[in-house]
Amino acid sequence: MRVAIYGGSFNPPHVAHAMVASWLLWTDQVDEVWMVPVFRHAFEGIHGKKLAPYEQRVAWCQLVRQDVDQRIQVSTIESELPIPSYSIDTLTELQAQYPEYSFRLVIGADVIPDLPKWKEWKKISSHFSPIVVGRGGYECPDGAVEFPSVSSSHIRETLRQKKIPTSFLTCSLVKELSRSNPYVD
């Protein structure tokens, strides 16, 4: 089985995440997409963002799966690994647990400048054939498909204002965040 590992904060997940996962499946890049919410961000404190509780972000990813495609799975592997878990640690553990699977890492063009800071990037690149997806507002590498620039930061700010950014969330996330908004104090 060919599996795309799509990691991120998913704080919250949004329509561009859903579009990327769908595109990977629709174009037969992979057989499944595994959304892997970070348990604790490896660069925590550097980006200055506070994550919603892990269980909440996992549940939100499950809602994206429900709205989009059953071939999207949600993995909680990062909650089982030492903190912080770097991408190479997650990928290595998944490969050990599922040796018959072929894993590829999905990365956005927005993280390309940070790749030299990633733990064992060369190993990731050689063993897990990254799939680079473009993001509006960032330089798009040759051959990468560009997706709209949707920002979780903007979504969180809108939610703090007690507004629901319906055009940036899947329908089940709109319902869930209308019912329970963790970004309002």
C-alpha cells in the first residue's frame, strides 16, 4: 500500500488540507492519506502559536475524513513517541510498524526554507520521497501543484472574534466549531 503521511498542526484543519488530501487520492499518487496531527510541535516556541488540545485536533481531522474521503486515515502515532517527535522519528516508526507499506511525506512549499533545520532531512528525502505541494503566497517549486493559501492562523483569529469562517472549513468542522469554539476565552 502506498501511503502519504500528511503531518501538521491541524490547528484547525481547513479546506486546503482537504484539497491536498483529495488531490493525492484523485491523481493516484497514493492509496491512502494519513493525517498525522503533531502532538507537540518540534519548533514550539519559535512560531509563537498555541495548539488546541491534541484530542480536539485529532477529532477535527476525523471530521475532515468524514467530509472528504474514507481513504483518509487519522494517525495518533505522534502521541506514542518521545517529545518532541520529529518527522524522521514518526516516519521511521511508521515504517517499522508497517514494513509492507511504502510511505511518502507530504510537505508544503512554505516549509522549504526550513528544511535544512529539519532533523535528518537528507534521510527523509531519500527514504520517503517527499511530495511537495504549493501554497499560494509562497514560491512554488517546478512541478508542484499550487493550492490556495488558507491560513489556520487567520481561521483562529476569526474564531476568536466569535465568527465562523465557513468558506475555509469543511461542513462538519463548521458545525463542530459553531457548537464548541476552543479559541474563545
